[in-house]
Amino acid sequence: MKIRPLHDRILVQRIEEEERTKGGIIIPDTAKEKPIMGKVIAVGDGRVTDSGQKIPMVVKEGDRILFGKYAGTEVKIEGEEYLIMREDDVLAIIED
């Protein structure tokens, strides 16, 4: 199944963080918080202003991003969990 978000929305897959602390302690699933880092899977065409002008997206497919803890809407597609959020919910693009 192929999903294409509309306008200024993006489809994000969360990137799971390491399950151990630096000291080697394993963190159980019940104590973990949801990751705030993800990989952009698909992007929309861009935001349309009131005057009809289209503003292109800054993020692109494959970018790793940071987003707010409660950003987006969780969806399940073919057994995988994703988030659909607006580009405004992205806090930063991670560059290596």
C-alpha cells in the first residue's frame, strides 16, 4: 500500500532508542517513553496559502527528524505504526 500525505503533512516512522543506559541497565518497556525521533517516509506537496500560493516542504523523504512528544496522529498501516503530522510539528532535522 502506498500512502501520500496531503498538503503540509508528513508520514513518520518512529526510531526506537537503545534499551540500555550507559551503565548497562536494561530499561523495561513499561518505563520507556515514546521516541521523539523519527524517519520521514512520505511528504505532501506543500502548504497552500490563503492566496493560493503553494509553499514547498522543507523536510523530504529519508530525513531523520525530532518532533514534539505529543505531535501527530498515530496510524497503523499493514501492521506498522506511523505518525501523520504537519510539517510545523517538526522541531529539527538531524544531519550527520
